[in-house]
Amino acid sequence: MKITIEELPESRIAYFRNVGEYGEKQNKKLMENFKKWAKLNGVFDDSIILSIPRDNPEITPKEECRYDVCVVINKDFNVTKPAHIGEFSGGKHAVFLLDHTKEAVSEFWGNIFSEIERNNLSIREQPIIERYTSQMIDNHLCEILVPIQ
């Protein structure tokens, strides 16, 4: 697995949130609604899209788990409903480029912690997120960003 290290800036985001059990069906519906909104508001093309699981389902009850789909926006962008405004904390991340398939993502999760250890990195207490651009979505790719010290 190829790792690159990136320092991400703190950013303003517009986001949609799902509260409930994490799962492919819920995430897909949330992403479709988000993409419609982002296209209507002119922030889909040439943008950075983040998917952020906010809670650990091993600690948080499944029905209370929060999952956000976000777009990085500039400070002057007027966010319209049903989107919300938030902040992405940024920081140092290990970045992994993957095919956006169920198999590739599953393989990633099976290997990530040994890869982090093998590369002498340590994980920060922040969510592991997915990052997309519209071009990556068109090519069925995604990046997984692991927050590191």
C-alpha cells in the first residue's frame, strides 16, 4: 500500500448528516442527496468532498452514530438548507488512494493498522475519513485519510 503524508488546512465545510447505524445503503442515499445539493449550488465540480464517520460504533449506540458528507467551501459561500455549516480541523494525515469498490475498501480496513505500524506512524484521535473530487468519483477512486501524529 502506497502512503503519502499530507498536512491538511483547517477548512470551512457545508455538510449533510445521517444519524443512525452506518451502512452502505444509508451512506449511498446521503451521498446522492448531497451531490444533488452540491451541483445545484455550484460546489460539486472541482471541489473537495469528505465523508466523515463522527462516532465509533463500538462505543456509541448504533442509532446515535453520526455520518457527515461535506464539501470544502470558501468563507464567503452562502450555505443553503438542507446543508449545515461546519469546520474541518485539518492536520497531518496519511493518505491512501484506492479503487472505490467494496472489495478494495474492505481490503484497506483489513490492512490499515498493520500498514500504519509498519511505517512507524501513530494515529491521532480524529475520524478516519474518505476524500473525493468529482474527477475521482467519475473514475471510481477515493482517498482514505488517516489522522496521524
